[in-house]
Amino acid sequence: MARFDRATLPPTVLLCTVMAGCGSESASDTTAASGPEPAVIDERQANFEKIGDSFKAIRGQLEGGNPDFAAIENAATQMNAAAIATKEQFPEGTSVDDGWDTEALTTIWEKPDEFTEANQALLDASAQMITLAQNGDAEAVGGQVGAVGSSCKGCHDNFRLETD
Amino acid sequence: MSGERPALAPGHSVRVWDIPVRLTHWSFALLVPALWWSAENSQWVLHKRFGIALLGLLVFRLLWGLFGTKTAKFTSFVRGPKAVFEYLRGKSGGAVEKIGHSPLGALSVLALLAAMAVQVGTGLFAGDPYDGATGPLNSLVGVLTADALTDWHEWFVYVVLGLAAFHLSAIAFYLIVKQNDLVSPMLSGSKLVRGSVEANEPTPLVRFVAVAAIAASFTVWIANGAPPLS
């Protein structure tokens, strides 16, 4: 290999800059809020994950062509329980505007009645899903997927930060 | 490292990397961090746009690996394990200077391209229509498949970032330990050599435009959810 005295400094600087840039990437999660993040934010995010996973489990059952209604009922029951749990998971001061890593909009606290209503829509839709699964009617369960999906969307549209 | 070489004319510049190779390379270098940042910050509109851009560049680079210039072609730089092993033992260079990817660098190129392809491929199907952004092909697969691919997309990014970090370390190693600047040729397209070396072809512009048009058409089709043709 030939060696040249060609300027090796600029590339070195470039490389270091690139590496430094990569290093600082992880610092982007910093928030403007002071103090530790309220634990309830992680809890409610895990709870919404549970709702999402239950919904996926139900839709997955319907895709197979041979749905396991006990599994659907079980998933709908978990969804319903998680929907109840959300009622206690939105204390004041935990919005995205408070500087936390969350998508909870301040409208949750500005329009509490509408938020409760949106939550009730999920409670009703999941309760109805339990009943339909118990009846073992695939078509009815499939139709109810739309109702559950609308209740998700209804709340996301008004109370969750739009990121897509 | 043969220092005893007959006195030759001072180093002269030879063409190494064509324009498309350099453009795709630096676009990858910008897009991968941009994709990571956009995902970490839930900027899904941007994330999808960057992802589609990366898809187009990857498709282009793979085609250019078939139809591009000599140093861009897979057949010219992908070597067997024997060549890689000999390169590692420092045997392959000999007195003849070479341009283009080394047998070891070729593996790095393949690994990086393959990892980005896996990441883009899973991203196309990722997401859940009831919960935020989805890739353009999400509706072509079932909800559980999409969920599994989303999980893949979420952890496989660390493979991509790990390979990128390894790639940067290798460049630093070549620069500092081997005194071989790999960055400047990737910027300028040419490198200084002393011996007689067969230079790379100039960028064939018509072929460049044609391959780019094919890659762009394919990418637009995918971005629109791969609708049935005709």
C-alpha cells in the first residue's frame, strides 16, 4: 500500500463529526419538564399496548378462517379491563405540553366529559365484543371489530398527538 | 507494504467511484441517522418519506451493481472466502495497486446493503391501521404478520446501526493505522496512485438515467401499495 501525505486531516475531522453526531442522537429524548417522569405515563402506555395487542389478537383470530371464540372472548375481556384502568391513568400535569414523553393532549383535561365519553365508547364496544364472542358468531364478531376500531380512532383523533 | 518500488512519476489521480455510487453512498449515510431520529421522535410522516427514499436508493444501488461501472458491479468486487482470507493475511495486494472494494470491504458492502434491505422490507409492512402510521404494504398481510414484522423492524434497526458503527470504525482504522484515506475518494470519486492502475470507467450518464428511472418507477409503485398492474 502506498502512503501519501495527502491531507488526512479533513477526513479525520469529518469522521469524528459523524461519530459525534451519532453519539448525540440519543440525547433527543430530553424533556422540558422538571423532576422524574410520573410513573403513570409508562403504566398507561403499557395499558394501551395491552388494548392494542388484544385487538390484534381478535383480528388475528378472524383472519384464520377458524376463529377460537374463547380466545376472542378472553382478549375482549382484557381489553375491557384495560379500558377501565385508563380512567385512573390521566392525572393532571401528565400531558405532552407538560414536557413529558407522551402523546396525551391537553384536550383530555380541557374536555373531560368528552374524554370520558370516548372512553365509554371503548368500554361498550369491548363489552359487546365479549357477548358476541360468547354467542360464537364469526360474522357478528367481525362486524364488531369495526365498532372497536372506531372507538380507538374516536379517542386518538381528539386526544392523542397526531404523529402520522 | 512493499516500500522498495522503482521511482515513478509523482502520484496521479485515477477515477475510482462513479457518481451514482457516491450519491447513493452519501444518501445512505444521511438517511440512516435521519430514519433513526424520525422514529425515535415519532415523526412518522418523515419516517415514511425517508424510508421510501431509502427503498428507491437501495433498488437503484442493487441494479447499479448489475449495470453500473466496474467498481460498482457486484461481480467485480464480491470475492470468495479464499480471497478474503488472503486479504486479511496481507497477501493479496502484491506489487499491483488496485482500486475498488477490497475482498473484505465487499463483505461490508453486502452486509450493509442487506441489512438496510431487511429494515426497509419489514418497514413496508409495519404498523397497525388502527394505531398510527403504517407502511405502504401493510394491508397486504394479516394483522399478526404485520405485528411480527413490526417487531422485527424495531429490533433489527440495532443490526443496521451496529454495522454502520463497525463500518465507521473500519474507516477510522484504515485512516489512522493503515494511513489509507478511504473517505476522500468516496467524496471526489478519484484517488492518488503512483503505480499504473486501470482507472474506473466514467459514469455512463444514459445508463445512469435509465436505471434511475426503473428504480424510481418501482419505488413509486411500492409507495402506492403495489396496486395491480394493467
